[in-house]
Amino acid sequence: MQTVADWQLARYRPEDHTFYDDPSADGHPSGWVYAALYVGMMEWAKIAESPRYLDAMRQAAEDNRFSFAPRIYNADDYAIGQLYIDLYEIDQDPDYLRPLLAIGDIILSSPSTIDLEFAKAEGYYEYYGGRKYSIVPCKNRWCWADALFMGPPIWTQLSQITGESRYLEFSDREFWATTDYLFDPEEHLFFRDSRYFDQREDNGAKIFWGRGNGWVLAGITRILQQLPKDHVNRAKYEDVFKKMSTALIKAQTEDGFWRTSILSPDRFSNPESSGTGFIIYGLAWGVNNGLLDVETFGPSITKGWQSLIQSVHPDGKLGWVQQVASKPGSATFDDTQLYGVGAFLLAGTQMHELAKNGTLTP
């Protein structure tokens, strides 16, 4: 984990607060790609011997002035709030939360009621600060699987630290609206969005994207970490978590990875580390917290972690990361991305806990 974290942080450019050049919405330094890295980096910072990882996260937050990408209602653009909340819980500085609270007030005072059907306004874009954003009206709500990692963990945690129940009430309502819409009751997996309801692979299988389901399992994991034990819907969250976990270990390939098309692994036969990382994070957390039994899930977790280790170059670069996408696709050993590193660090921190407790040897 240290080698991977060091490789990534060495590429931070303080002059423009970025790691790489990308003028699109995905490359925004306060956007979701960075947010996913920072979630993993914060978990790593909690167990690292050196304080420099936490210092780096403080610096990144300060460089961004604790602000967000421009689309107020879009979970991709406020996902970085997870970093600011985590830092607030350490430093107790109310300034860290002021922009997030302002966004929360806007969203909750006038919540979107748009239909969850996914449709791009083809040929139409918005431009902010020289960056190009596709117009997808339903993204004013959580109409795509990835959003369940980006959005609800923030509101659940914010409710806990502020004592404001309205954040959790909003998150709970919207989470179940999305889950009722995208969760397949037969396969116990999530469609990425409504465009895939009727699509099928050549083998006749439904199309369930590997990283998309990784986002969801990791998102539920983070929700459960903050959700009150006596919450009226906690058992429902745990039920979806367990059903997904069981479905996923059945679909794991022999080399320990999950392919980008979960039920059609031969379509893109290359390994993929970001979806695998998020899945291992969720499974390992489930064992650490008594939701999953180690006898059933331990072998899958161990095999998956070994596949992630094999994805790391000697210098610490994480490979086999599918690039920004919304569906199954290819990846190579040289392909990396920030969210892949975030997933790796999340998985690693839970593996560290398993090893520390003697539950499982990585």
C-alpha cells in the first residue's frame, strides 16, 4: 500500500492541483475521479506510520478550498465531500464543512424529482472553466450505479456528525429509489443504468459492469459504517450487501479478478483491478464486521487480494485499471487511474485489519 500510495502522490502537481491533464469533467480536481482516490488515501493514512499521507490530504483539500466541481445536484461533483468530512472528524474545523453544508441546503430545500431513466442530451454540453460536461438530466438524482458510492455515504456521515436527521432521511429515500430501479432481483447485481435493462451479451447474459457493481458494494460498505445500528432500514441495506457479496464470489474468475462484464467474463478477458479492488474492500469489511463468514468468503478475498498485488508494477504503479467508462471494456497492465488506486488502498486497509486480527492471512 505504501509503495502504491507513494507512486501516486509523487505525481501530484501543486501548481494546478491535478495529477494529470484532462480537460473533461472527469479530470476536474474536485471531481469524482479525485474523490475516489482520496477516500482510499484517507483510509490508508489512518494506519500509515508516517503523517505525510494525512498531510497530503489536508493539502489537497486546502488547494481545492474545500470546494466542489460545478454541478451542484450531481453526485460525481460533490463526492469529494467525503474527504472534507473525514478531515473534519480529525481536525474539527467547521470551515471544512461550510461549502458542503451550503450544497446540502440547496439540494434538500429543492430536491430533484426527475425520472431515473438515463438519457443523454446528445450533442449538447455545458462548459465550466474550460471543461466539457455532458447533459444528463437524471444525474440530478442517483440514476446510475456509481452514484451509490459518490452520494449516500456523504449524507449518512454528515447526518452523524451534525445530528441533522434530514441528511440521512434524504439519502435513505434516494438510495432505495435507485436500488428499486437498478438492482436485479434475480442476479442480485446492479445494472449500471437503465440503458442496460434490455441489453444482453453474446452468451445471453445480462450486462452487469464490474466496476459499477464494485462502486455499489463499496458504497453500501461506507453507508453501513455510519448508519445507526437501530436504523429502520439497516437490515435492508445488510440484505442487499449480503446478496451482492454472494453473487459476486460466484462470478470471480480463477485468477482472482472480476472481469468488466461480470456474467460474460470471456467478452473482455483482460484482468481489471479497480472493480476488483472495490469488491475486495466490501467483502473484507463484511468479514471484519461479522456480516460475512470467513469460511465462505475468505478464499475469494485472499485470491482477489493476490490478484491486486500482481497488478502493481515494481515502482508502485497500479495497472489493469479500466479507464473512465460506463460499461464493460478492456484494460492493460500499463493502464492506471486515480480511482483504481483508491480502490486498492481501501481493499488493503481491510486486508490489514483481517491480518491484524488473525482472521485471514493475505
